[in-house]
Amino acid sequence: MTAYRELLPIAVKAVERASSVMRGQPPGALTPKGDRDVASELDYQIERDLRAFLHNLTPDIGFLGEEEGVSGSGELQWALHPIDGTANFVRGLPLCGISLGLIHHKQPVLGVIDLPFLDRLYTAARGEGAYANGRSIEVSKTASLSEAIVGIGDYAVGAGAAEKNGLRLALTAQLAHEVLRIRMTGSAALDLAWLAEGRLDAAVTLSNHPWDMTAGVAIAAEAGAVILDGDGTSYTRDSSVTLGTTPALADQLLAHLVRAHATSKGDGGDG
């Protein structure tokens, strides 16, 4: 099997194609995807271009895109979010980018994230370390929640949003009493990249879609982050929650997540 590092230049070229398009073209027409959710014309354009580009260079690797699903099959699978942070992109907010990862045996093993309006390119392949603009990066040394900046994923919309947001609100309320600051950027890829670089000390997303998480998880893990499911087990593509954190904060954040679950279900929790 091809070493993951040998596929990294291909992934970088694919993402650079998409980044050039994002920098040079407007979002275009918006397509509703349900309650308060849209995809831009550029989302579809980027995904279709990268699907074809990667199929041409890696025909034995399957592909999963956020907008148009699965094509091809194989032991390996690319996972693409063509524009992570579409709402930000449409409004001209720079917190958005392209996220391309590689999945092997349900594990993220390679990631490339480009934030074109912040001039940051993050890359990683399993066993090779994590990099930002070619410079080696690692997670922060933060060990106390009182010194931690924590990124939390967007609030839910659509079916079941009220129940899902009960957990988000409960967790936010708990963390607000302890952490240095809470941030909500609107991009899971950016949160995980900033965790890898030490800008954030934790990135909590109370959901898990492979196109959202694969690249960021691969990069953050190579930078030394602990990536867990909500029950404390190691992250896989089947996880229900994506909890990325510095090693010293993992147990503390898991405890808060357990209490938030209890609080949101009305049993009061243990704190």
C-alpha cells in the first residue's frame, strides 16, 4: 500500500486548486439544504473538480464529499468539505476553508486544511508530524481550564435542534464558569487546525461528519492532541462526538461533557 506521506503532495495540490477558486470567485447562487442551511454554487464546483482530480490521480481510493456523497470504493477514502464555514464565506468572514482528509480503517490518517483568507495551510500524515505553512506545530501545554481557550462547534439547526442545543447550551454554561474564554468560529476544520497550532486548547464538536472532521483530526493528532468520542474512547469515523484537546485537559473536559449530558436531560448532573 502507498505510504500516507506519498499521498500528501496530491492532497495539497487538490486543496490548492480549491483555494485558488475560493480566492478568485464569489459564492454564487445558494441552494437550501434544510432549515437555515445552504450550499453555495462554489461548494458544488469545488467538490466536483476535486472529485475528478483525485479520481484521475488515485483511482483506487474512494471519495466522500459533503454535497454529493460517495463515489468509488477502496480500502482508503478521501473525505472533503469543499468550503467549511460556508455561512462565513458567503458573508465575507475569513473563518472558512477547504478540508481534505484520508480515512483508512475508520481512522483519519492524513489531512490538509487551507484557510485561504488567513494564509494558513495545515498538513499532516500519520507518523510524519503536523505543519502550518511548512513549519512544525504542536498543541499547547495548557493544563488548567482556567487558562484554556475552548472552541465549540455551531449550534444545531433542523430536525432535533432543540434537543441537540440543550446539550450545547448546558456545556457552554458549565465551561463559561471555568475556562479562560469560549470561542465559536463556525468552522470545525479551523477549530482543529488552531488546536494543532496551539491557538486553541480544545475543540469540541458535539457531532461527527467525516467531511468535517477527518483532516482536522489527523492534523491535531499529529500535533499531539488527544481526540476522543463523547464516552472517552478514541475517535473513529463512527464517533458521535469529536472532542479534541491538549492531553492535560482531556479528563476535565470529558467530566464536563458527562455533566452537561445529565443536565440537558433534566437529571441535574453531579455538579
